[in-house]
Amino acid sequence: MNIGTRVRRDFLGLNVAEWATIAIALSAATLPAVLPLMVGVLTRQFGIGTAQAGYVIAMNMGGILVGSLSCVLLTRRFGWATLIMAGLGIMVLGNALTMLTSGLPPLIASRLVSGWGEGVVGACCYALMGQARLPGRSIAFYTGGQSIVAAVGLATLPTLMATFGWHVFYILVSVVAVPAMLLTPIATRARTPAVATVDRLGPAPKQLSATGVGALVSIFLFFVGIAMIWAFMEPLGVRQHLSVTQLSVALSASSIAGLAGSFVAGALADRLHAATGLVFGVAVIVGSLGLLLTGGFYPYMAAICGLFFAWTYQFPFLFGCLADTDRGGRIAVMTPVATGGALTAAPAIGGFVLEHGGVAMLSAGCLVLTLIGTLLAAWVRMRASSHLTEVRTL
């Protein structure tokens, strides 16, 4: 009976609650996934320049970071379901205000509101994915889903906006909140609240906090390392005298490679030994950086495909190390802060390094940061395993 029930309820190793969590997380990530289209929407809606539109988008991303940070305090007073429902509601409210507002200050305020809601929902979902039986697989399917949402959105929204007007952009990114609200009771059922964490590694709050923060830092460093070179993939191709067609083909291929990395990680993250998975990811990065320094179209395409594959492949393993030390989600709610902060800092760091040190120095920086992040995650995993052994022998 139990086996039959599990077969009916599980799909690809995840149960209904875990798939519901992934779906809710994707609803909150819909707007960031199609962010390139938002510049055009803002310029047409408000008649502002590209620079001002970029500033508004930055405020939206800042709202996401603030929402994620606020969850550290909010989870001490409210349950997961309450926070997710409130975050989805605020996200929809922010989009509605954006459609009704006029002028730059109200626009910025409405995007901060919407971003805050997105950040709260995303942070809660990261914590719930960390509580999954297979956290690495959950985050792998989530990142793969983001790639699919981005591909579908970027392919269809321009036509829809040309046909029905720019309002359809905000309407569609808000409509996805409706099924997310319906899925919230399923996703949060029988989940451990952050305020009542029963960690599978035993009662050692100070140690768990240190290792959990270490895992979070490892994610931040890894993202900075990859993103500092990823942000300049197009200029790096121009430096190698590639044509526009060649650049388009290479960047499109990298998107497919990123999707492949997510699903390969989904298949392996909770089966492979963590160290083995991490070493493979580093090996792909080393090979890709070597190809990037070679020059030519095919090495360039292989390099960016390898880097994007490694990015989406390695993240589930890093997140798995965090989940091993933070089963209640006390630190996992900060994952969007780590990734968002890294994506904010990486272009500035990468631009400085590229301008003053060239491609070789940029590649070296990428390798050093990703290697440090990976080694830190491996250390966290080793400490977690050691502590679990000690608890079991008591």
C-alpha cells in the first residue's frame, strides 16, 4: 500500500508538495525571467529613457533583495503559507499600481512593492526546497523551469504586446499568481516552520549557523565567479572578431546548455557523492576557460556553453550542501540575497578586471572564485557529515 501510494504521488523523485513549491517559486520568478522586455515596456508606457528604465529595473531587483532579507525576521512570527500568500498578493498589487501610475517616483515605488512581494515568495520557496527529501533535485528543476519560462516568455510576449498593448505584460506576470495561491496550501502542508526547526543534524545551533552561512557564502562566491565573465560574453566574442550571426548562434546554444545542466544535475545531484559532483563541475569550468582563451568561433561557443552548463549544474550541488545544514530554512531564505547580490556585484568586478587585466585575468578571477566557493561547499558538506556521525553515535 505504501509503495503504491508513493508511486502514484511521486514524479521524478519529488512529491506533490515539492512540485507545488517549484511552481510557486517559478511564478515569483516570471518577471525576472523576462526582464529584458521590461525596458521596452517602461519606455513605451512612461516615455522615459533607457537609463531611467534601467534605474527602475534596478529598484525592482532591490525590492526583491529587501523582501528576501525581511523573511529572516518575518519567519519568526508567521508561517510559510501566510508569507507566501501575502507575498503573492503584494506582487499583484505592485503590478496593478504600475499599470495605473504615472510619473517616475510612483513608478519606482510600485516596482519596489512588487519586488518586495517577489522576494518574500522566492525566499520562502528556497527554504521549502531546502526541506525537500531531494533538495538538489528540487533546485535543479527550478532552475531548469526558469530557463523554460524565459524562453517561452521572450518568444511570445513581444507578439502579445504588439497585438494587445503593453498592459498584457503586467497582466500575464500577475495572472500566474492565481494558480500559485491555489498551490500554496499543498506546498506548505506538513512543512517545518523556521521558528520550530528540528534539524536532522541534531541540536548544535552555533555550529549549524556557521556551516549554513559558509554554504551561503560558497553560493555567493560561485555566482560572482561565473557571472563576472558571463556578463561580458558578447563583448568577449566581439574581441575575437565574431560576426553577429556567430554570436547569436553561440548565445542560443548556451541557453540550451544551461537547461541541460539543470536537468543533468536534477538526475545526479542526490545520487552522486557531493564531492564527485562538485569536482566534475569545476573540471567543466577549467576546460571552458581554457577554450575561451584559445580564440575562434567553435572554441568560443564551446566555452560559453560549458560555463553556462557548469553554472546551472553546480548550483544544485551547492544548494544541497546548504540544505544539509539548514533543514528548517533559517538560512536558506537568504539564498536569493546571495544570488542576487552576486549578480549585482559581478558585472562591476568583471568590468574592472577585464579593463585592467584582460581576458586572461578575467578567466583567472572566475576560476579562483568558483574554486574557493566549491571548496567551501565541500568543507561545509564534510563538517555536516562529521557532525551527523557524532550525533548518531550518542
